[in-house]
Amino acid sequence: MKPKAIVFEFTSYKFEPENKRIFFNYRTEIRNSEPILFTEMVEFQDSPDFENLPKGLLEKIFQGLHLVLGVSYYKLHCATIVRHKYSLAKEETYFWNTVYKKGLGEFFYRNELNPKILPKFQLDKKARPNNFRLEKSNKFFVAVSGGKDSIVAAELLKKHGVDAIAVFVETQKKSALVDKVIEVSGLDSLKIKRYLDWKVFDKSAGYFQGHIPISAIYAFLAVLCCVVYKRTYFAMSNEHSSNFGNIKYKGENINHQWSKSFEFENLFQNYVKNFITPDVYYFSLLRPFYEIRIAELFSKRKKYFPYFSSCNKNFKIESASDKLWCGECPKCAFVFLLLSVFLEREDLINIFGKNLFDDKNLLPLFKDILGFGKLKPFDCVGTFEESRAALFLARERFKNDFAVKEFLARIKNPKKLVEKIFKTQTSNVPDYIKFLGMKNAAVLGYGKEGEVTENYLKKNFPELKIGILDQKIDKDYLKKQSIYDILVKTPGIAKSKIENRALVPRTTATNIFFSEIKSRGNMVIGVTGSKGKSTTASLIYHILKKSGKNVLLLGNIGTPMLSVLMQEIKSDTIFVLELSSYQLDDIKFSPNIAVVTNLFPEHMDYHKSVDNYYLAKRNIVNFQQDGDVLVYNPNNKKMAKWRTGSKFKAVPFAKAIPLKDSELPLIGEHNKDNIKAAISAVKQLGIKDDVIKTAIKTFKGLPHRMEFVGEFKGIKFYDDAISTTPESTIMAIKTLKNIDTIFLGGQDRGYDFLQLEKAIKKYKIRNIVLFPDSGKKIIKNKKGFNILEARDMEQAVKFAFKFTGKGGVCLLSCAYQL
């Protein structure tokens, strides 16, 4: 009879930085017996930096390690109460309760235990999320474990030229297998050593035995590695197939691979971002693929064939096989099955030492793997669908073998299965390397940015086949999305045109740019707003340039962001980006300094609603962290909501401009706001007042923004064609004096022109030229106006010369671009 455990306690940990090791201590209270104490040690090699880190960061990571390593000792007795000394916020207790519940699902099933006895981690109602900031780098760790998947991940990163180091968690003893695979890879390596308490291996103690969420332990060790060895990314090789469970038990889905699943990855990423640091990124590089596609990628790495193994008997702590493949376990059978699709018969048999398809003893195992048995094996094997597809694809070369003859006829709709399991899936892979392992990609929308995107992909991923989907090339272009592995959507294509049309992973040029630049640690200033963003971004760029900074102006203003990623980028380069609502609509990053000029409804035909438009704009701050800045207009009521509960530092527009109105190069109150926004932004970078004053004086306004064209026949002509909303036209009317004639109209995007009509009447503008399509909707009551409905500019200019009084102003301020 097993001893009855009452309490499992996470007692303490001891950190010995001089010896590069940490001891984690646990205690199990046993009814009517002495408590049992456990200690595990984690040891580092090389030169970890335990000192130059934010205060409290290491302690928070050690706390997480203490809790996750404890699963190995908790499960020995399954006490109904856990105790710890840590202050856990609500989100943290949810994380830990989930890890123990789902991570031990198979363990509870096999031991016929009721998950209801699982203890709950205590909540501290006063605790709140808190994280630590680190310098980012574009350096990687990649987990290498000796199997085909980790080999593929390492090779993809190496071929792409990223700075990657192979990491292996060595538990209790060395692994010659893993050492050899890392040697063949040519990568530098790092070992983390774990030493479990010897009592775990006591067979006479009557412990519960079974599977633990080992990949969750590796995840916490991964984050610690990134922090103390100064690398931002940790790449795992967990595949899409790991998301699917084995059986339902007591109302819960039991998944042997849960801690490898996308669910755990997302849960862990959020935990790290909120409670450790947003500057370490743990992800799986192979998440987009079913295992069969990974097998296809591996089949081209022949140099590893004599050395790799996925057979679990090689990774047992107490004993290991003297052969790479036992030829008897589910993992051997599954890997043989997948590789049978891509390798020659002789090569495959040489790897395994025999033909597993022709071994009658393995028929029950293949039956379970193919889904014709009672239960999917509790092992790291893929889905029934990909197993059946693999057998179908390998049928010709192995048609006389027992397994193929036994099961091939039972596979229904094999071609549909093949089509499904070769599709790619969504992932957390950083956008700038999202194309690794992909066969093809499509640029969705082919304007100026689309062309630059195509060139970027050709340069950085030369083996990738690139297609173009654009309405100018093919009116049915949207129907062809599903034939590609990944899409790069350009801003002009609304999300609504692709959502639910094709379950294909996608990214954008903006996300690719941010992904790479953020990894380099460059400063990014992003500017958005319904109007004024081009002027403000240009002025910020101009001031920084005058101050001697290395700065580039990119984005919606005309220079595609990806163009700079095809040249050398210095570490001190500052990027000033004009960001449209189109670019922000599906962004996953926010700039270090976000500037919002103003907000009013725009682009309704694209966003479909005012709420959607504002949600897109808000993305400029949604991903900001501690240390980031929002520069905002204090008169904008929406900004108050944006600032509520935020992590960023909120900085209002400058209260004053250090120049007289007569010295300003821009006219209008709205332009004064733009200048004040720019002043606040550059001051975050320490720019001096005298530099700001000089730069403002020498700034030249942008074309088509209340640009004075000239005076002809006593009439002053102003070009404000950039005004694409009624609100911006009203701003121009308020700024310029003595407007006698105004040109309006352009593309109809469904706006309400009531306030514009009122402004025209209030400022007594007599002569109006209305262009299609929206022109006919602008003036409801035409009484008292001299109106020309024109179709070309020559006709309109003649009208202006004829009716505009001398000394008057003719304003081209279209409510929509012509």
C-alpha cells in the first residue's frame, strides 16, 4: 500500500553563482510517517552572466523553475495540498494549475487517479503582473535532442545564417547520441545539466510512476539560458501534430505531448511576457508543419542518417539501448512509416536495421498508429491522418510487406488526407524567419510594397517559390490563396478579403520589418493619426537628422520598410515610420515611441466600421511594454481610454512651440499640434531645445498639404489634395482666410458630409466645384451656391478664374483623393 501523502511543499532553493548551480528543495508530508525530502540540482557550463541583470529577474525565473521541477517529486505521492512561499497573481495560479492538471493528464489516467485530487496553487490577491526589460539581440538558442525534428530546426536556422547555439538538457548522465548529432551539425553547443534526487529511482519505495510534462521543464530552462547567456530567441522543434490528444478521461482530453502543444506554447509565452520578460521569445520553429513535412525536410539531411534516433529507449535515464533504434516501440514504427515516403527502401532499412513493415509482430503497433486500434499510443507520434497518408504514399515501394497489405485497403479518401496533412498551420515563429521550411509563398497585392516584398523574399529565401496574387493579374486572385504555404498581405488588401477564405498562415511586410528590427534592438518611432501623420513623421525625421542622428524615414510616406532590410543596418539607426490604419490593422508589434496626431473616422470602406478603424489605430500602443512611450494629444478624449491600465509612459504634446507664429513653416492650428507632437517625441531621445528650434525653422511642408501653389490673376491657389476626409477639409477651411472657391469630391467612401456643408456655409464660400463620385453627396441644400459639377480639372480651373474674386483663395481640398 502506497504511503498517504498530505502536503507537498516547495520549501526553498539555494543559488551558488560561483559554482554555476542551483539546488531546488521539496518536502512531502506523509501521514503517520517522517516527511520525505528531495533535492534537485541544475548546473550550467561556460560563462553565464548572473550579475548584470535587473534586480529580481533571476529570483523570478528560479521561482518558476522551482515550481515546474517540482512536478517530478509531487507525482511520486500526489498530495492533495501544495504549499509554497511565493506571491502568485491570478494569472500565475491559472498557469500553474493548468500545467499540473494537463501536464499530468496521462499520469493520472495510467494510475487511475481522479484529477479532482489535484491541489490548487494559492493566490495572492494583491499580486500583479510584473516583468523585467532586457536588451534584445538577434541571437538564437536551438534545442537539439538527437531526433529528426531538432536536426531539421537546427539546419534551417544554420542555413539561413542566424547566430544559433545548440542546447541540450543533460539529465543525470551524458548522451553520446546527442553529442554526436551536435558534432555533425557543426554548431557551437551548450549543456544544461540536471541531477534528480536519487530517491526518485528507488523502485522499492512504492511511488506512483508515469509521464510528466518534460517540455514544460525544458521551457523554463530555455528562458533561463536566454537571460544569462544574452540571447533573445529559443527555438524548439515541436510540430503541429503534437496538438492532438490520445483519449478522453474524466471529462479531460489526455495528450501525451501536451507540453509540446501550441496550447502550452501560447500559455507559456504569455507567462514569460507578463511575469519574467517580454524580451525573451520561446517558440517552435516547426509548428507550421505536420510531422510528415518535417520528415520530408529531414530526408534531405543524409549526413545524419547514421547518427540520429527518436527511439525513446535511447533517452531513458536509468538505462539506454546500445542500438539507435529498438525496432519495437511506437516511435520507431512511426518514424519508419514517415520516412518510407521519402527514402529509398534500402536507405530506410539500413537506418533501422530491418524492414519494420515486414515484421508481423509489429502489426498491432501499426494498427494503433494508423487509428485502427483502440488507442493512439502514449508516445510522441503523429496523427492518424498523417500516418494513413504516409502509408498510402509509400504503397508502391512497400506493396508486398505485411503492414501495407494489411492496412492499405482500410484507408478512406487517401488523396484528401495527403492534401490536408501537407498544409501549413499558424505558428508563433518570428515573422522574419516564418518562411523557413516553406516551399512557396504568395505576395497578396502587388503595388510598390508588393514588389519590394517579392525582392526581399528572393534575396533572403532563395529556395522559396514566390507567386503574385493581384486583381490586375487575375480577377479570381483571392481564390488561389490556399495553394500556398504562406501569404504576405500588403496593406491595400483588407483582412476581410482573406479571413476565412483560406486557412493559410500569413504575415505582412510591416510585421516582417518590426520582427527583424526589434530583434536587433534599434529604436523605432511610429506615427499615426487620421491626419497629420506624414507631416509629423517628416518633422521628427528632420529634427533628428539635424541633431546628427542616424535616422531613416519609412512606411506609408512612400519608402517600403523592407527595402532597408536588404542593406546593412547600423545598430544606432533610428527608424521613423508613418503607419496607416491599413498597416496597423493586423500588426503584432508596437514602436518604442508611438505618436498619435489626431483621430476621427476615415477609410470606412476598408475597415467597415468606426470601431474597427479605432481598433486598428490603437494597435500602435497595444504591444508596448514598460519603457515604451506614447506621445498623445491631451485634448483627445480617446487617449484617456488608451492610457488606462497601460504599461507605457504617456507623454502629452508639448505645451508650447519655442518660436513665434511668423517663424513657423506650417500654417493652421492642426499643424501647430503636429509640431508639438514632434517636439515631445524627439525630447524622449534627449534632443536639445536649440536644435529643435533650428530644425523647425528649416522644415519644408509636404506637397499637397495646404501647399501654396501661387497667385495668378489676383487669385491665390492652395493645393490640399491630401485631404481625404470631411474633417481634414474643415481644418483647411478654418486655417485659410477668404476662400471664395473650393474643389471637392473624388472616390466615394461612404462618409457623412453634414459638418462639411455647415462649415462651407459658415465661412461663406460661394463657388463650389464638385467632382464625382462623392461630389453629388456633399451639398444637400444647393441654394445660395454657385456650383459646377465637373469631370476634368481644366474645366474646374476655368470656373475658378471666372468666379473667384480678386484677392480671394481657390482651395483644392478634396474630401477624397481624386
